[in-house]
Amino acid sequence: MLAMNKNRILGATAIVIAATVVLSSCKDKRSTGWEYAPNMYEHIAYDPDQANPNFKDGKTAQVPPAGTIPVGFVKFDYPNTKEGYELAGAQVKSPLFLTSKNIEEGKVLFTSFCSPCHGQHGQGDGEVVAHGFPAPPSYSKGQSSRGGNMSDLTDGKIYHTITYGVNAMGSYASQLSPEERWKVVMYVHQLQKTL
Ligand code: HEC
């Protein structure tokens, strides 16, 4: 007898809870229903696409002030021209320390991104060259199409080349972060010494 009453009470409670949930979630069509953590839906911060009375143009997404750069953004103010290449070659130095860890990481990146054309040892004999792609000059024995020995290419010239590409070689700016590019530059310097 007692057990049956208990079941009835439990059953009734369950029905009341269910009815409350159903009714409260149907109040209005745009409602998100029962919000478990309302501050996830109704946060204090403005959404980027939301109207905003705090700014003159009434928008939340503002254009950054002229001359500002994002935190962590690395500037490279040398244009993709012969002059930009020469200037970078003379002025830009690697910001990284010469460590075996950096060289090792440069080697890994070089093997993935550059060796298919330049070859494991930078001799211009990569896999795709064997299939007819124009051979890049050897880093240690070749001549640069922009003048001088490949073995004399400076930090800035190699960085400029990775950033913009040159002739048949494309830009690697979207594949390699500035820091990764400098690691690759470090490894190319090693290959310039290949006998
Ligand atoms: C698709 C093939 C290909 C890939 C991949 C490639 N290169 Fe090249 N690279 C070339 C060719 C071809 C040249 C010669 C271009 C010319 O001077 O006409 C060249 C030239 C260069 C030069 C000489 C630039 C100069 O000033 O003469 C450097 C340095 C260089 N590459 C570095 C790299 C590095 C570092 C990578 C990897 C991030 C890379 N390349 C990836 C094909 C490639």
C-alpha cells in the first residue's frame, strides 16, 4: 500500500516537471527553450555584428586605427622586387639564435617544403626535378638568377625568397610562419656548405 502511494507521488511529480518544461519552452518562437547556463546565450560582450551605441558609426566591428599591427605580427617591409630583395639581403638578419634545436627543426621543415625541388642536400636534384621540373641551382655550387653565388646568399635574401618566391618557385608565406621561415633559412645556410 505504502509502496503504491510512493509510486503515485513520484509519477505525479514527473508529470508536473515534464509539463513545466514543455510549457516554459513554448512561450515564444524565438526562445532557446530552457537555458541551462543563460550567460552562454546572453553574454555581456557585444557580438562583432551587433549594433553598438558606443561608437560613432554604431557598429561593434571597428577598423583598426591606421598604422597599428596585430600583437605578434612580424613586419617585413620589403617589396617583391629586385630592389626589395637586395635591400632585405643587406639589412635583414635572423632574429633566432643558432642552436642545434633550431637547425634540426629547420631541417624537418626544409625536408617537407623545399626538398621536393631543391633535394635533401640542396643540390637542385629533388624528386620533382627527376620528373621534368626545372632544376633549381645548387645552394653550394650554383649561381643565383639574380646574380652572385648561391653559397653567398644572405639571411635576408633567402627569407625574401621564401616569403615571395622567385620565378618558378612559389611563395611559402602561407605555409611557413616567420619563425619557421628563419629556421629554414638557418638550415639552408648549412646546405650552402655542402661539398
Ligand atoms: C616547386 C619547386 C620548389 C620548391 C618547393 C622550392 N623551391 Fe626554391 N627554387 C626553385 C627554383 C626553380 C629556383 C630558381 C628560381 C630562379 O632563380 O629562377 C629556386 C630558388 C631558390 C633560392 C635562390 C634564390 C635566389 O636568390 O637566387 C632559394 C634560396 C630557395 N629557392 C629556397 C627555397 C626554400 C627555403 C624552399 C622551401 C621553403 C624552396 N626554395 C622551395 C624551386 C623550388
